[in-house]
Amino acid sequence: MARKKTKITYTYKCSISGKKFLRTRKITNTDELVSVNSFYELNPDKDDRPEKVKKEILLRQEEDQSMDNLLDNAGAEEEPN
């Protein structure tokens, strides 16, 4: 019988956006760990992604923001005075 290998995963949080992601290797300095989008926000001159990708990310951010606004407005209406 073959043994199934288990991979150890580590959960880290981006220091700028707060987004969580998984790594299979342990990182010693987690203060400098940033996501790809955060890196491009900090360094717009190094942003070499195609325009299609930039538009998709912008649309996704707008959708997330509008969804957050809807949830905030729905919560405000339900609160009793």
C-alpha cells in the first residue's frame, strides 16, 4: 500500500490589503509579505500586466465595493430606532 503524502500549508496575511493566502513553505519575515495586487499598487511604474487583466481587476474591485455598499445600506435599514 502506498502512503498518501500530506503537505503542510501555512496561512499568511498581506500586510497592506489584509487578504489571506496559503503557502507551502514557511516564511521567516512576514512583515514584507504583500499580495501581487498590493505590489502593483505600491509600484505602478512596474505594472506590466496586459490591459485586459487591469480592466478585469478594476471591475472586480468595483463589484466588491458596490456589494459592500449594499450590505451596509441593508444593515442600516434593519436597525430599530
